[in-house]
Amino acid sequence: MKNIVLLIVIILFNNTSFAQEPCNADIIMNVKGSWKKRSDANMKADKNLSQIFSHLDMVSKIFQTAYPDPKGIEAGWYRTMVGDPLINNGPTPYQFSSLYLAWYCNQNLHKLMLGDETATWANVYVNSFGWLMTHQWDELGVKIEGTTAFLFPKKIGEWKGLPLYEPSGSPNKCKAILITRNNQLPYKPVTRLQFLNAMKEKLEAEKNAQIDANNKVPERTAAEQEASKQTGMENALKYAPASRVEERKANYLKNYKTDKQRKEETVQRTQQYFVGLIKGIDDVLKSLNEAGLKEPAIVDGVDWASLFKGFTTQEKGGRLIVFVNADYFNLKLPKYVPQVIVLYWQWEKNAPSQNFKKQIEENFSTDQLKVLIDK
């Protein structure tokens, strides 16, 4: 009750201030915010909920310690369970979610108001890659030896001794780190040979599918085609001067194709198109020795498929192709135990959000997340 009264006083005070002087970032940043526990979302029936709650409550304390004095922001957090285990019978995925609603100057109403939407979030994903690597943004679109593969996010530096990544969902305004057991990897790189073979298989399958679809297009009867041919001839000659009738007739007949001929030409064009793409893959295969083929496949994150011309490096902005490393996970541990943790944060440009970003990046204790692994 005291918190509600205090919040009302703050709103009234700042609204009055706005009426007396121009509203700006300094006034917004003088609004003292707070942390609030929100309702949990999508929690599943699980016999280990008490342990899951305990871990997520610890994460909440880490965040509130790193960002103890919200300014111009109301911070909220909740627990949730989203997605399936990374491997069959693997550890249970769950997460800590936090959002940060910023105060802003409403110039139309001349009021200092609290936003009801935000793009400033921070999440901790347990036993999940979360927004670090998603099916929506990062799934490769081609199976590698029958397994789903992903484009791993770009590494943009280091933070507190850990690799720092920029996930695909919000370029230039999000960051993430991956915390694992003894710096082991819960993913493994796809080799160049595996990628190239998978690309060839994909192109062959697409070629065959297109040819098959073309061949299944029904052909008209001979009588129907003849009638259509005559109608076309009449249209071609309809406005032709007498001196050019024979010329136009000859040109029409020269370019006329039966349904069967058109289908055969389509098949030929399809064959030529895919032969060119497959030749590009074969050329890369021939250019690499045995050691080169065993190296991790790193491709351009934009044109890795239809415009693939060869491999690149992470230093040049390339992205590593990976799949989940099932051998990393210890299936003897209770399912609630964290084996993989991802810390993800994103922000807006407004002053309160930038202050949140600064405080988290300066004060957040990654060591306190590390101690949760295998516990």
C-alpha cells in the first residue's frame, strides 16, 4: 500500500513539474523506479517446480543486485517455461524474464507517463539457447546428415572473460553470452565437407521436385491444342498487312510449342540451372584438401544458400554452422539442473534504457550464474 501511495505522489509531482518546465531526459531520470514481481507465464506441470523456482529466484536477486536503483524505469520480472529440451530426454528448459517500462514525456497530454510497451528486456535461459540461437532466425534450412543445423551468432568481442555474441533477432541492439560446464560446448561445428554434401543433396532434391511438379502438369488433348493454335494464329494475323501475312504466319509457327515441347524445355532449363549451382559446390570441394574439408564450415550469414561461392571467416562477419552436441549433456543429473545458461539483454535508445544497459554491463555478476551450472 505504501508503494502505491509513493508511486501516485511521484506521478503527481512529475506531472506538475512538466506543466511548469519543459520535460527532458533529466526530469525522466529523476523518477525513482522499482522492481516488481509479475505473474509467471506458461509454467508447465513439473515435479521439480520448487527447484526451478529456487534457481530463477536466485537469478532475480542477481539482477536486482546489478540494477538496484531503476531510474526512469519500472522493472518487472517473472518465471516462464518455453520450448522443448535441446535433446531427447534432456534437461528441462526454463527462464527468467525481465522487462523495463520507461517513463516518457507525452507532449500531447503534457504529462509524464509510463510506457505500456518496451523493447528493453533481459532474459536468462536455462537449458535452452533462447534468443542466442533460434529456429525462427537461425535455423539453416538444410539438414546436415538428417540433423537440424543452425547459424551460430556473430561474436562481437568479450565481456567479463566470456565470448560476447550479437543474436540475429535485434541486430545492433542486443547482446548475449553462453555459460557452460568448464567452457565445454553444447554445440559442435559442422565441417565443410558435411555442409557441402548437404547442399548438394538439397539442390538435387529441389531439382527433382521441380522437374516432377512440371511433369505432373496435365497436357491438353491434341484437339484442344490445335484449336488453341488456330486461335493464336488468327490473333497473330488479325491486323497484319497483306504484304506481311506470310511472314507473321511463319514466325508464329516457328515459335509455337506444344504442351509437351514446353514441358521439355522447362525441364531442360531447370536442369541447366541446378547443374550450375551444383558445379559451384563441386568446384569448392575440389579446391579443398582433406584437412580443409574437416575445418568448421563458416559462411556468409546472408547469402549462404543460393549465392554460395565459398567459405569465409568469423573475422569477416561469417557465421559458424553448428548443431546441438548431445554428448555435452549429462543425462544422469536431475532434469531441473542447469547445464547450459544464456544471458541475453536488449535495449532501446531512450535514456532510462541506456542507463539500464550501462548498469547491467558494469555490475552484473556472471560468476553467480556460473555457480548454478550442474547444481
